[in-house]
Amino acid sequence: MPRIRDIAKVCKSKNAGPFQLTIDVVFETRATYDAVAATGVLTPALIAGLYDVDEEDVLFTPYPAGLAFKATIPRHIPAGDLGDTDVYGCQQHAPMLDVDIPINDVPVA
């Protein structure tokens, strides 16, 4: 079973202001995007579980025109505050990389 790291063209994170973080997962082809969307794996519940936030605090946006899924969540520690280990939020996508996607016959990105 492929993981996000195997089939996504891009998986990245960044700050969406000092109090929120955005995670983007982008696919190279419409076929891959549609196959991933059809599994129903990428959801607000998944994001909430991976990032230890309440599901109702996850703004989850499928973006078919961009072959992407976007999730915006609250940061546990504001950017640059004491205890923050990633001031730009650019390393927070790592938990997404190991998400299993139950599909077959999809080209590896």
C-alpha cells in the first residue's frame, strides 16, 4: 500500500500566520488525485488525530482544480514563542508522509 510520500508530488507545511499551520498535499495527475479522494482517507478526522487537535478546529479543503488537499490547523505554540521548534512551520508535514493510501496501480510521483 503506497504512502503519501510515495504518490504525492508535494507534501509541505507552512505557517498561516503565527497561530495556524497549513499542510498541503498535491498530486501530479488527476487520476492520482481522484484515486486518493475516492479512498476517503484524507479527512479532518485524520488530520486531527495526526496533529492532536480537535476535529472541529481543522479547516479541510479538497481542491480538485489544483489536484490538492489543504488542511489548516491551530499551532500548539505560536510561531516564535518560547518552546517553538519550527518558527516557519515548514517541518510539520512529516506525520502526513507516512499515511497509507489503500490504492493500487497509481503511478509513483
